Amino acid sequence: MDKKLQDIRAFSLDELKDFFKEKGEAVFRGKQVYEWLWKKSCSNFDEMSNLPKATREFLNENFVINHIKVEDKQISNDGTIKSGFRLHDKNLVEGVLIPADERMTACVSSQVGCSLTCKFCATGKLNRERNLNPDEIYDQVVHIRDWANTHHKKPLTNIVFMGMGEPLLNYNNVLAAIDKITSPEGLGMAADRITVSTAGISKMIKKLADDKVRFNLALSLHAATDEKRNMIMPINESNNLEVLSEALQYFSKNTKNKITFEYIAFKDFNDSLIDAKNLLSFCKKIPAKVNIIEYNPTGDGEFEKADSNKIDAFRDYLEAHNVRATVRRSRGKDIDAACGQLANKKHDEALIK
Ligand code: SAH
């Protein structure tokens, strides 16, 4: 018999309940199975100990649970942990745990590769192979939460969608994953501890507002004039700063959620006080804080990180003009786990095309 088994985690709770009802079984089995799948992250029907044997056998014959597998875990000397996650179709993505005092942040991927080709980003050099499913995003969070517990003896506190891929180009699955992560039947995490980072897909930023999401938004800005942004982020040609600004104002007014601008400081490209002034003008219409990020080398030598005295002057300028600005130093650089370095380097050279 050549039957393609369905991924059971594609079903909602109601669908599972209906499914058992149609089979003439008790409806509550749907909830039991759902809890095993999500709350307990169970990857094997045989371990669902409160189900009758016949039900477990039936599930085994008709469904699969496509759990992601930890490929090889690397631990940085600053405590950052990174791993490749092998997907059921052999694709690979990466996820990172970033520990900082009490804060334990999971950085997760949303796509295999990326289509946006930002010039400074290692993931941008990979092809976009496919979107991740909600369960594949959820599983990354579960694994990274477990690392926080076992390696750092602390609970996971935050989640950032700053791994591989552009989350707003995988809109439905990212929102479905966040729904599960925040629901009591899933991980029960607070939505305001989650930040989705985007290179700036204006239409989707507006959709987030229309969908009344409760998580925070980060915009990878990196340059505050179209001329400069076009040079490093091709997406800016179809989503220029004016259109972006309008979408962000819409998001801010309608959700009141936090917005952060990420700004990588590149040496002699966007690190002058004129650049800071341009950024200030962009910030005027949108209540946001600025995260100045150290550039992490990706091996091509095209960019260099700005000098720290320039970064400090840049931050001071913004602060002096009432824009909250912080400098974010890189974490996990020794294991290529820092922002923009996720490219499956250690795992699978064959996937890099
Ligand atoms: N596609 C999304 C999320 C992935 S990138 C986005 O663009 O926001 C996560 C963050 O890392 C972004 O702010 C991105 O611009 C930044 N980043 C990419 N390459 C980097 C590098 N080499 N050094 C530092 N930050 C980088």
C-alpha cells in the first residue's frame, strides 16, 4: 500500500475533535491528542499513554508527526547555543539561544534560506527553498526552551524571529506558530515577549495591524535614505522608506505594540552624524526605539563594522534628540550564531548554492 501519511499537526483542535467524532470515538480524544502533540511535544503516538491501544495503532497507520531534529549543538564561550534543525524533508535551518542575565531569548528561523538577498546577510546568499510550517517553527522554540532549562537553569523569556528567512513572507504560518506558542494549549507564552523582525514588507506590516496582533515588530532599517537602502537591501526598491513609514504609522496607531528599528553600523557607509540625522527624521513620525547593531562579518569582506567611538557618537546624537537608542553587541560570534551569520555553514555545505 502506497499511502502518503498526513502530518497530524496540520490539524486544528476542532478538526481533531471532529475527526474522532466522525470515527465514532469520544470527542475528548481530540483534545488529548492535541495536548500530546503541542503542550507535551510528543513525537511518537505510542507514547500517548492515555489513548487506547487501538486508537494509537490507527493514528500510526494514518498519520505522521514530522518533528524537527537537532543536528549538532554548538555552545559559544559566551553561553550562546546554536543548532541546525533537520526538517523531515532533509532541509536545514538554524536556531539560537541567547542568554543575557535573566533574559533567555530564542532566535528562530521562518524559512529555509531567504529570497531577499540583503547584501550584508549570510542567509541572503542562500536560495529560498521553502516556508517553514507552523509546527517546524514551534519545535525550534521547544528545543531552545529546553536548552535554557538544562544549560542555564532558567525559563525561556523571549522569542525573536531573527533567524533565517523573512517572517512576513511566510505570514500565515508564522502567525499560526505564534498562536500555538501563546495559547494555553501550547506553550502559554506572553505575546509581548515575542518580536517579529522584518526587512520591510509594507503590505504585510499593515496586515499585522488589521489582524490585531499582540507581538512586537522590529524593522531592519540599516539606512535612512532610499539611495543608501537600495544599495544594501533590494527589497527597498519595491518598499521604499515613505511606503514603509506609512505602514509603520498604521501599525503603531492600530496596535500600540512596540516597534524597534534595527540599524547595523557599517564603517564609512551609514555611521556618520549625517546618517544619524537622516535616521532621526525617519524616526520622527513613528514611536520606536533604535537598536544599533554591530556588523558581524559574513566572510565576503564587502563590509566592515563601524568603529566603536563612531557608534557611540551616533547613539549619543539620537539620545540627545529624544530617540531611545541602544548598542547591541554581538553574541555567539565564535560559532557563527550572531545576527546575519546563519547559513548552515558547519552543517551542510551542499545546501549552499
Ligand atoms: N528577514 C528578517 C529577519 C532575519 S535577519 C529581517 O530582515 O529582519 C535578523 C536581523 O539580523 C536583521 O535585522 C538583519 O538585518 C540582521 N543582520 C543580517 N546580517 C547581519 C550581519 N552580517 N551583521 C549584523 N546583523 C545582521
